[in-house]
Amino acid sequence: MKNPKSILITGGSSGLGAALAKEYATKSITLFLSGRNEERLEDVKKSCQALGSEVYIGLVDTSNEDTMSNWIRECDAIAPLDLVVANAGIGTGFTIDMDLADHTKKIFDINVGGVFNTVHPAIGLMQSRGHGQIAIISSLAGYHGLPSSPAYSTSKACVKAYGEALRGLYARHGIEVNVVCPGFVKSAMTASNKFPMPFLMETDKAIKALRRGLEKNQARITFPWQLSLIFGAMVRFLPEWLFDRIFSVMPAKN
């Protein structure tokens, strides 16, 4: 969608969410931003207001289905939503001494449940109007399960597949669904990584690529292109035994 007027972004207090809000912020845009840190959310709000946008913020737990549904409907009543970005997520690695079940549940509650709780009410509202756009933030890590981050990579694979399926299902109803698969982008999340991050991308370049992809209604928006090409080729062409050997020695996320 080239000219959305009303945009909702979860995880809007930092990282890609905050940067995307500032990228879209102009006098003609109404922004709805959610986050978990009130101080950072207020800072993003002020920055976007300074650029002329009308901004509403909400301290909303994306893992709570009822709370999310109510908040999204309240936002839509203020300004019918054109673009909804399911961006909120957490990314932590796993070590063998951790509780696998507890770790996985925490990741999935936000990265999968939070996406569902954002997409489902929003897509229902858009379907009633016959137009709208949903962007689901996945990751290049969602191309294949990673031993260094099993829950994280699997959660991203889940929402990637879900977005791909919804795109075909809802296209006939006038709704654009896009899956975004970033690689390493400078943010608070990547700043905690203590291992080399190939083709680490500046945030502003990543946001420009993301916006261009949304305007063109690309099915899958990936960046940086170098890492996208490498990762895609590895997943498609490497034999599993070699993939396992390479990724089993990768350092875990913090």
C-alpha cells in the first residue's frame, strides 16, 4: 500500500517498530503504537508528533488476546486502520542448562501468540471494508530451525508460513499480507549479540527497504540482500548433514 493514513505498529517503543513509526510520521498520518516500556514509548510518540503525526500509544501485552482485540478495535474506531504491522517480538538464545519448555512458551507467547492476537482482529476489520494491509515481522532465522535458538527460529518459521498462507487467502478480499524477514539490523536486540553478525545493516537502510517492499506489496520482504541470498541458498541446496554441522557450532543468542 503506497499511502496508508492510519498505521498500527506493535513493539513500537524500540528497534524496527520505533524506526518504522518515525519513517511514516507526517502530518497526514495517524499512528497507533504499542510497547512494554512507557518511557521509550513516550519518546517515540514525541518524535512522531514533532513530525506532524497524530499519535496514540498503548501499554498493551500482545500475548493477551482480549486486551489486544479491544485495543485494536478502539484504534480502528478512531481512524480505520490501513496498515497493521505485527512487529512485537523477543529473541533470546537457548543453552542446554535452561528449561526448554519454559523458554519455548515465553518465546511463543509473544512471537507467535502476539502475532495471532494482532492479525486476527485487524484482518476481520479490514475484511469488512474490503481493503487493508498486514505486515508480519518474521526473520531470516525462520528459514530453518537453528540449534542456537530453537524456539526463536521456530517461532519465526511459524509466522512466516502463516503470513504466506494468509496472503493467498485474503488477496481476493482486497487485503495485502506481507512477510518481512530481516537479517541482522542494528538495534537493542542485536547489540546484545556477542558474535559476528555478517552484513549488519544500518537501521535507516533496513526501514527504507521495508517501506519500499510494503509499497510494492511484495510477498516476502528480505534484507540485507547478501544475507538473504546466502541463507536462502544454504537452506535450498545444502544437504542436511552439512547444514547441521555448520549451524551446530554457531554461538547462541544471548
